[in-house]
Amino acid sequence: MKLASAPQDRSAGRILAIASGKGGVGKTASAIGMAHAFSQMGERVLLVDGDLGMANIDVQLGLQPAADITSVLNGKVSLTDAVGPAFGGSRKRGGFDVISGRSGSGALANLAGPGLTKLASGVAALALSYDRAILDLAAGADRATVRLALTADDVVIVINDEPTSLTDAYAFVKTLRLHDDGAAPLVVVNNAPDMITAREAFGAFKKTCEAFLSFTPTLAGIVRRDVNVPAAIRNQTCVSVRAPACDAAKDLQALAGSLARGKEAA
């Protein structure tokens, strides 16, 4: 799924893009939770805020970065100089590195051409210094979002059981596959009230993809609804740090394990 300019053969630096058809499904909290979970498994992880319109990883983690992607694209700093630590950084188990976006700014939402190519290539190159880079994409299927998704080795699309979530997720997958007919995004059902509802939501999404795209998506995992998730967001931390034994934390750990092993959710 990577762009031609990205490295094609590497033992490190696997890029995982986290997407959603619409906002409000918990994509960024999921990306943060997965970064922490992969780190707990012993991986060195880089989390990149790829929402070029309304970035907020720094807000959700309570970070105050000295530089961000805007600074990079303006030529003020290098991509490496924009890297900062979360929970002790990538050399500490449970910690990871972060490249923040510019919170609340829509200035880069329509980034295209050389600037977007430079960013995609830079992330792919920097990812080689890590076991895994996670790209938290903007919601929807605009040009920049799809371009960055095509940089990734794997794409996870986060959905919930709302009809609008399923419809917009389908639109994202359709757009992605128009650019790469071999693209096969994995699916995570987030904020699930119960397993039956989650599997019904995935079943409906799967049926639509099979009927109109001739594509059968894979369920990567289910993350249960948990009061600790909004509490963690309010406290600007990761749910797995705030409440490591809670249902959502366990589900995120299981999800990371499944993704690392390349296995479908049980």
C-alpha cells in the first residue's frame, strides 16, 4: 500500500495508519492506546499526528511540543527535530515518541503537491528508526488523508455501531481502493456497548463492502465502551496508563497483539 517513494523492504519501521470515516468515533484515543500497547510489548513506537486540519494528539496527551508538523512544513525544523517524548519516550517500555500537529488549526487541511509528498516520504524515512510508526489520520477521505494512508503498510479504520459511521467508513474504503485496488483496510469496532452489537455493526459494514466493492474486510478487534476512556481524555492521558486493568485497556492490548501477529480477531 506504500507510495512508490517509500521504502519497500524493511525489517523495522512498519507504518500503521489509523483512519475513520467520520469524527467522534474515538480514532485518536485508539491510536494513542495502540501506541502505548505496542510499546508495552517491547516495540519502539513513533506516533504521528497526521490530521493536518484539526490535530489534537498533543491536547489529548497534555503535551507542549517545541515544534510540530507545521514547523516542519514551513522549513523551520526537520521532522526529526519535531519528535518529542510521551510517557518517557520510545526507549522506555510504555513510552513512545510523538510528532504533534498544530492544535485547532485548519491551515494545512488542504496540503497537497510537493509539501504532502515531502511529509509522506519523511515519515516513511523516519519510521526506519522505530519498530513501528502510527499515523493518526484526519477523519474522512480528503486528498491528504488518502495520500498519507497510501504511505502505510497497514490501515485500520475505526467504526462504531452508528449508521453514519458505517456509511462514512465505506466511503473512505471506496476512495482508498480507487487509488489502490489492493488496499485492504482492517476494521476496529470501537466504543462497543457489547460484543453482539459490535459484530452486527461489523457484519453490516462487511456486507456493504462485499456487495459494492468486491472486498471482504477483516475484523482486527473490538474495543468495549468504558467510562475510563473519556476520563482519561479529560485527564490528558492514555486509558491504559490511567486504568490498565479496565476493559478498554485490555481490548487495546489484545488488538495490538493481533495486529503484531497478523491475526484476525477471535
